[in-house]
Amino acid sequence: MGSSCICHGVFVRTDIKSEDKNPYIFLIATFGSSPGYCCGYLADLIESKGFNVSAKFSILMVDTWTPVFNLSNEDKINKKTLKSDKQIGDVISKIERKEPGDFVKRKLPKFVCDIFRKITTSYRKTSHLNVDDKCVG
């Protein structure tokens, strides 16, 4: 959910260009408890640029937001990471086959995320975050 707010601001300033009239466009949201509606927000933005999203994916990973999640159990983290690795492999296979569909797990309804975004906007401070040419991925 939180990443959708950051992605939204970055993407609005991005142009999409493709010689292919119908490119295979996929979105991947990583998450610790829920991807919220991140892929939905990004799909809306991509579609506003005249393209269709072919596939949406989510990958459950270790959540590293330390104020809420306990990262002290290394065994638990390793087990979760192995599960994430399997999910990544499954996503890669689907992307290689250009499989269409909505494969997002644990997503929340848009109206719930819209409310959450309004609430967090007042205390979320991301003005110190930026992306420049050093970011390669």
C-alpha cells in the first residue's frame, strides 16, 4: 500500500514509448503483509498513457519496516526468503511465457487503500527521497 504512493509520484513524470502496438507490460508488487492496491494504481496510470497492463504479480517477502516487524528471528526470515525465491521463480516463468492475468495475492480493495492514503498523507514525509541517474533498477 505504501509503495503505491511513492510509485504514483514517480510514474506521473514518466513517458512510455514502445514500437510494439500491444507490448507485454507487467507489474510486480513486493509486500510484507499486503500489496494493498499498488498494481491497480499503477495499472490505472499506465492505461492513462494509452497502454494496457498484461499481468500483475505480487511477491510476499520479509518486511523490513523495523518499527512494526521483528527481524530478530533469522531462521524465520530464511524460511520466508526461500518461499519468496520460489514465488519469484514462478513469476519469472509466467513473464517468460507472457502469461496474462491478475496474480496479485492479498490485495485490498481500492476504496480501503484510498482511505489509507488520505490518512497517511498528513504524516508521511517522503520529500527527502529522490531518484536520479545512479538508480539503475
